[in-house]
Amino acid sequence: MEITVGAFVAAGLAALFVLAMQVSNITAFQRADGYNVYAYFQNVGGLRERAPVNLGGVQIGRVEAITLDAARFEARVTLNIDRQFNDLPSDTAASIRTSGLLGEQYVSLEPGGMPDSLAEGDEITLTRSALVLEDIVGQFLYNQSAGGED
């Protein structure tokens, strides 16, 4: 009887562990076979490593790393794109978006029309930084106060 209860508890703990890994979006046990491209942003907002990289709403990769480029004073975001999506045009644009009103941030790619494709180590030059809610509210309040003085 004790062995059955112990096996049941162990199976429950294992299931809880797998569920926690899925919910926390940890992919340390999975190594995606892909290629890295780089994008520079003035502000990455709340973007985190392992955030999804989407194209048309479909996940095609993940954010590999976020570092500061000391020469450009911009955030350098390393995007790991799955190998099956190796025909993205070289003039693809990247923007940081938020899923939902207060959801997690992700990188959205919008393909261009160039015939040549992105390859390992290429840079995405057309980028749009994250919208910072505090800046938008501050600008709105400033415009309201400036409009009320007339």
C-alpha cells in the first residue's frame, strides 16, 4: 500500500514539475536548431530573454539574448529564428509588441520584399522600439495641460 501511495505522489510531483516548466516558458531542455539575427532598439521595455518571435501571429523563434551595445548606446537583441524559416527577406522589420493590454512583450517580424534572405549574423535594420505606457500617459497629460492654458 505504501509503495502505491509513494508512486502516486512521485507521479504527481513529476506532473507538477512538467506543468511548471510549461507555464514558466523555460526552454532550457530544448535547444532550437536555428540561426541568430540581431536587431537594435532604443528601448526594449519589458522584453525578456526567451520571449517569442512571431511572424503573422505564428511563433517562429525566440529572443536569445538582450545586451547593451556600448558603441551605439542601444539594446542589441539576438533573435534565434527556426531553420525552417530561412527565407525571410533581408529588409524584414522588427517591432516590440505586447500581447493583450498588460501581457508579455514579444518581437513581431514583418517581411519586406527583397529577394535576398536573412542569414546567420545578419542585422535587422528596420526596428520599432517598445511603447512605454508611462511616456504615452505623460505626453497625454502634458498636451492636456498645455491646451488648458490658452
